[in-house]
Amino acid sequence: DATERLNLNFGGRLDIFSAAYKLQAAPKLSQQETFFGPRAGASYKLSTHATLFANGAYLFLPPPIEYFEFPSQTAGSVFPPGVSFTPTRPERDLQYDIGVRLLIKSQKIRVNQWFKRQIRFLDHVQVTQFNGVGDLINPNIFLPVNLDRGRTHGVETFFESSSYRGLKGFVNYSLTYSQAIGGILYGFKDGSEPANKYFFVDHDQRHRVFAGLVY
């Protein structure tokens, strides 16, 4: 508590990531990363009913521990040129959110805006064909990838009612945009060209609503 109205908090998280892959047709692969992520936050009481808040962080997201091994070392004889697979790498995120919390007659309201910049954006691609003649093998195979960069941002509102005989209700609504730019850095490289402008990823969820009761 810096003052009666201003509250500050700060800290950090240490991540140590290590993975090893024992392959059938290639030498063993491994990757290690050590990452320290700082984060900080502040809140300021405007009145007994309203508080402004802001948070920022540098975050580490470990990758899925998956590896796809080609049927043979001569992948070009089975797959189109330019297709390869390497282990995905951890994602690093720069994130902030800012908003206001209100307390009106024991009813809680929160409105905030947030933004996340993803470096080595962890995503997935759908495998639709294994050769250059358009033969569809299985459209439900998804393999992990690192895209160059991503950005996710949106606005969120939350409402929680006052308690009535031990029962409270809540509802949360968010308007979210999820986009990426660049090509595939690691993971399943399907030979596609990198995108030079932001595009919406296939799991972009524009409108989301959560609601429930607590007793």
C-alpha cells in the first residue's frame, strides 16, 4: 500500500523448460530454456465504490511436448518439397490490461481492456494432404506450430449480483480478436508462404459469454 488510495504489487516467475526427443531415424533432439518473467500491477481508489487498475507482464508459455516423425529420412519422397517438422518452441507474451471495478449496492461490476503480443505464437495447422496431387488423407489431423508473431486483444465486462439467501449470479462477456502474422518458424512446415499482414486465426472467438450461479 503506497498510500491510502494507491496499491502497488510486483513480482516475477522463473521457468526452466527442458525436452528431449528420442527419434527412430535421426539423432536425439533436445531443447532447454530458462526464462524469468517480471510482472507488475497497480490499483487506485477513486472512491469507496470505484477503483482503477492496470497490470502488465512478460510471460512464458511452454510448447506442447509433441514430435511428428516422417516415415523415412528422405521426406521429399513422401511429402511435397518444403515440408518438414521440428519441435515447437516456447511462446513469450507481452501483456497488459487496464480497467475499472465498481461496487454498487453490493453488486460488483468490472470493465477492462486487454492486449497480448505473442512472440513465436503457438498455434496449429491442419494437415489436409500428403502429396502434391490433392489426395485428401485425413482433414482432422492437427500439428503444432510456432507462427512468427500474434496479437490477441479485446474488451471484457463482468457482473456479479449481491447475495440473496446465499445465492449469487454472475455473467461475463468478452469481445476478443485473435490474429497472427508471418510464416511458420517451428513445428509442421507445410511449405506455405508467410503472410505479410495480420490475418485472423481459425480459432478466433469473437463473442464469448459465461454465466452461472454460486450458492
